[in-house]
Amino acid sequence: MVDVILAPKLKKGDLVRMIAPSHSYAIDNESQRQVATKRFIEELGLRVSFGRHIEEKDIFDSSSVKSRIEDLHEAFANPEVKGVIAIEGGFSSNQLLPFIDWELIKKNPKIFIGYSDITALCDAIYAKTGLVTYHGPMFSTFGMKRYFDYTLEYFKKCVMESAHFEITSPVKWSDDNWEADQDNRHLIDNPGPLVIHKGEAEGTAIGGNLSSMGLLQGTEFMPKFYNSILFIEDDFEWKSYHFDRVLTSLVQQPGFGGVKAVLIGKFQLESMVTNEMLLEMVNAKNELRGVPVVADLDFGHTNPKFTFPVGGKVRVIARAGTNFKLQILEH
């Protein structure tokens, strides 16, 4: 097991570096960029800087491995930079893993945060160095004009404050195309968590985006399951059968018995995954019997979203119905 490293929390006046480990920054619109930059400066009191290669864009809406590695390494090597934030998700961050200088990261611990495809980096950095990373909003997410309060609150609790905290569900959630129309938003009543299997557990948070974590199976970059709380979610492209097949492969991995609880993020509407489907998927897996399983949680590709620490300590208390507590203990 790796020794856990907690980076210093961000504080007002700190410099944060935005990098594009997957999709290029060139795909973001100017209005979204301005809103995000203003929020970091005016609402968080942070100074903002950008990697040298983030505007490069190839036929895959990304850039070369060399360019992305240079920006990652420069961010961690610069002593003035206190936080490294992914700009976008995408499909290619796992390309970087064989080329990362893990000792550089280990010797220069900083806040690192992202979600979706960036899950591969969050989990790999923790697995290889012990540095606690954060599954949470990216720079592009900060470009949301309205209904961002919940997301901002838990970002601050996780990466700017040190106290233990408990995550509560937002009253409303959304799965609208907010990037295209910032002023006309569609909010949905939030039913709260769905407790599939009751129980209590405490352990190390790992996971994030299921398809991205699945890319790490069988590699040196996969975090250990021992005494873990597994967080999994995915985007609108994943129907029930996609999600189920990768979850099945995950529970079949050596050491999966070390997972103490499974937490599942909200599905996007286009996925058309119902509670009945979820119950069927979970209850069909012998490996999940006796393990607390809770779904419909607010992290991942719906909004708003909470931030959780990959490699940090969390406690799960799941009782009947929506009676559920998620406490973040070490972050």
C-alpha cells in the first residue's frame, strides 16, 4: 500500500494552473471561458494560469502526448502553482500514464482535480504516488452561470478547507445542455439517494467515471481495492448494458472483496437507466451481496455535483429508503 499524501489546501492568493490532459481548450467557447476565469478570481480569490499547449487541437480534439505531458510536468514542477485543474474531459488521458514522472508529482504534491476521462489520471496518480486527488468540477464546469452554488460549495469544502464534512443532496438537479443556453435552464426535483443495499462502511475513496477506471484494469495504474469505497458513474452514451458489462468486469477483478461499499452517481436522462434496471444489475452480482450499495448520488456528468477525494477516507451509512449519509473524513 502507498503512503497517503495530502497536498496543502488552496487558499486565497494561490496560483492554479489549468491544463488540458484530454480534450483541447480550443473546444470551449469564449463566454464560458470568461465566466470560469472570473469565478476563480472573484469568488475564490485564486490566481489563474494556463498550460502552454492547451490551445493545440488535432483531429481527435486533443493534442500530442508530448504537449500534454509537458504541461502536466510544468504545472507540478512550478513551486508557485498550488493547484492543477483539468479544463475538459475527453477520451485520451490514459495515453499519458506511461510517460508521467511519478517522482516529480510525489515530491511536489498539489491539488489535482477533474472528472469524466480525468478519472484515469486521478486514480493513477493516487495509485502510483499516494497523492490524494479530487474527482470534481473542471475549469469548463466553472463556466456555468446559474445554479452552480452547490458545486462550488463542495469544491471549497474539499480542496480549500480541512474540516470533516457531510454531503447532502441538492433539492434540484439538471441534465440540460447549459453550455448552449446559459439562461434557460431545466431543473428536476431530486428524489435523493436510492439505497439498494443497507449497511455501514468506512474506507478509502477510489473510482469516478466507470468507463475511464475500467481502462486501468490489469495495469500498474489501478488503485488497490483493499478497504475501499468505490464511486462509479458514467455519461449519456452509456446505456444499462454498457454500464453493467464494465461493472461486471470490475467485480470480477482480483481483490474486489476489499470493496466495502459501492456508490453510484446519477445517470443522465439519455442513458434511460431506471431504478428497476439498477436493482437488477446490482442484485445479479454475488460479489455485491452484503455490501452497502447506494445510487442516484450527485457526482459525475449531471449537475450540480459534489467533489470527493480519491485516496481520502470516507464513511457510508446506508439505511432504508433515502436514509443515507456520506461523510468525508480525510481529504
